[in-house]
Amino acid sequence: MADAVIVVALLLVAASATAAVAARDPVRQALVLSVLGVVLAILFTVLQAPDVALSQLAVGSALTPLLLLLAVHKVRRRGRREGPRR
């Protein structure tokens, strides 16, 4: 039973990592990266590593996507302000 849960969690990790790589829009990539962080936290919990799971939940699914979204927002805002380049 435990092996089946681990296999399902690993398949979810593989699917969400593939979706993060396949996404073309940076905002969508950040959101899928957040989902990947949650799935990895679930995998670490299943593997009985709750401290690693909590760290992954905080950093991988909250902080890193937030920083990426803020960077994308700032770059897009700066691009609109400067106008098109020739």
C-alpha cells in the first residue's frame, strides 16, 4: 500500500515538473512551480520527512513563485514604460 502511494506521488511530481517546463508564459510557469512545490511536499511527507516537507512548502511553493511573479511584473512594467525599441 505504501509503495503505491509513493509511486502515485512520484508520478504527480513528474507530471507537474513536465507541465512547469512545457508552460510558455512566465506567470503560468510560476503558478505551476507552486503546484510542483506542494506535490513535492506531499512526496516528502509520504517518505516520512516532515521537516523537509515544511521547508519545501514554505520555499518551493510560496517564496520562490512569489519572487518570480514579482520579477515578471517588474520587467513587464519597465517594458511598458520604456516603450518599444527599434
